[in-house]
Amino acid sequence: MMMFTTFIWALIMLVLLPWPYERIRQGNVYGHVTGRLLMWILGNPIKIEGTEFSNKRAIYISNHASPLDFFLVMWLIPTGTVGIAKKEIIWYPLIGQLYVLANHLRIDRSNPSSAIQSIKETARAIVKNNLSLIIFPEGTRSGTGRLLPFKKGFVHIALQTGLPIVPIVMKGTHLAWKKSSLRIRPAPLAVRFLSPIRTDNWTADRVDEYVKMVHDLYVENLPKSQRPLLMEELSPARTQNQS
């Protein structure tokens, strides 16, 4: 199924090579079709909440603990949304090549100056072409399902575009498709769009504060099994000795 749909949309992308931002929108259509079809085939029970916040022009962010997260956001984000991912995504079979054809953005995280420039270019493209953005602020996939620290890129893009941030909270995807496994388990999934966070009054001197605020919002809305471990939980013996 993936090979067939990817082949069809790859041909469409090739025809649309002279029109880069039409390729973004066609890539979104591909995501809507493929993501929804794949989730239907897999048959995992899924609960989706807050869809009234899923059709706004915004910066969409999501926690990331499973390959299923890609397919869920592909299905649920609005048309006219550009993605930004690490440059290595091009090596992901099928999806990576279509990602590049669809004119989504890649960032070189090994080069700080290049990463900063990519963020600036992303913000300019979003404003100029009236796009939304989807980004995983952890910057990589969690191996345990527990929330990782957030990188600052999504806040810098918000500062430069003034767009609201819409958090997407994914629950259970790490149980359905575990790291280093090809088996999909019938675990229930939940996706919740939270209320948009205004950023048009944000200031550049409070970046760390905004990152912590959004991260804390995820901690509040994730189940205990997906929250970050506290230092006390990581080192119970040390805590007992100190007490």
C-alpha cells in the first residue's frame, strides 16, 4: 500500500517540480490519504480530541516516541503545512525521498550555524507562503516513550512568525510500535490537540522560559508512564542516603 501510494504521489511531485509550494500541499494530501489508510489497516483503537484546533494556521508541535507519530501527524495536520526534520530523513525508505520531493525542510543539527540559518529560512518561507509548520521539539525519537527535553528551534520560529503554537499530545504510540521492532501491537492510541498558545507578544529575552512552559504543558497532559523521570526516581538510593 505504501509503495503504491508513494509511487503515485512521487510522479505528481515530479510534474510539480517547478512549483515548490504546490508540492508541499500535494505532500499534505498524500499524508492525509496514506496516514488515514495506514491507521485503518493497522486497526489500533484511536481516540482523537481537540480537532477544532487542527485546522488553524499555526506551528504544530508533537512529542515523538514511535514511527507511528509520523503517520498520525501526516493524517491530521492541515493542508499547507511544511515539515522540518533532520537531514538524515532522506535515507528513510520511501517516506524520506517523498519528504524531499514534497519540498519539506531539512536541518543539519551537527552544524550550529547551519541550523540557525535553516530556522531563519523556515520562518521566512512560512510567512511568505502562508504556511503552517509541524515540528517535533524533542529533536529525536524517545526510546522509552518518556518525554525528552525540548530544543529551542520552535520558539525561535514562533518569535519570527508570530504564529500560535498548537501542541499535539501523542499517547500510546511507543507501545504500539516499539523502537527496533517491526511489529505493530494492537495498543490503544490517543491524540489530543491542545488550545493554541499565543506567541505574538513573546520576546526574545525569554526563550528558555517559553520552552519550559510548553514542556511543562506536555508533562501535565501525558500519562505518568510517558513523563520524564525525576532525578529522585533515577537515583533512589542516592536520595535515601541524602535523607
